Amino acid sequence: MAELYANEKKESEKEIMILQEKLQEHGYELPKAAAPAANYVPYVITGNLIHVSGQIPFLNGEEMHIGRLGEDMSLEDGVKAAEACALNILAQVNDAVDGDWSRVKRCIKLGGFVNSTPDFCDQPRVINGASDLIGKIMGEAGKHARFAVGAPSLPLGIAVEIDAIFEVEA
């Protein structure tokens, strides 16, 4: 029995190494999963779904990507903010599956909020930052449904917030 557990642990470690290698190939690093900023949990597992709470574009607790698209942030800044949100989403999923990415079947949906002025209309292009990153890392399993909307403000003045749903083996 101990040998079986040791083999499972090795496989799990191999999966997280593969995830980290894919991230590094594209110039990213898996951050620590962020603690909730208010009265909620970072994710909920129900059945074979992981619902990841809205993730903000702070990496490893470092405040970044503060501002409003169309006012004091460029489209490129917004894309970088969405990428940071995607990295935090992957970190939460990693925690949810205890590093065993062989359990993750696919990304089902992303929901993106962009802190933007009323005349800014490129919210979908901003959230592409997250969609593209997840697609690069997960391949076909990273293709997902999505929404991208503008908001007049977001918590802490952040530029972007994104939530997600992933399917896993139960």
C-alpha cells in the first residue's frame, strides 16, 4: 500500500512539474494561491466542478495593475492584468487538486470584469489575456466559454477580475 501511495505521489509531482514547465516555456511562473480578501473561500468543489472565486491581478501578494482602462491604463496593461488573474486561477486550481493536474479535464468558463470608462469597448481583447494563457498551458482542454464586461469600478481599484469553472475527475 505504501508503494502505491509513493507512486501516486510521484505522478502528482510529475503533473505539477509539467504545469510549471509549460508556464516557464511561455515566460510565466505559478504564483502562490492567494488567500481570500473578504468573507468567501477561494474555490468550491461540487461534484466534478471547481468554481474559482474572482481572482485579481496581484501576484504573490504584490499589488499591481491598479487603474482604469480607457483612462490611465492601456489595452496592453489590461491584457497583462488578465494574464495575472489567469495565473492566480491556475494557482487556485492547483490547490484544489492538490497539485494533481491529471485530475483536471478542462476549463469550462471564464468570467471577466474590466474596470473601464464608458467609451472603452475592448473588454473582450483584455480578457483574451487570460483566455490565451490558459489555452497555451492547457491546449484543447483550455478552450472555454466566456464573458467579458466593463464595470465602472472594481475592488481595490484593480483593472481586471476573473472567475472560472473547471471540470475535474470526481
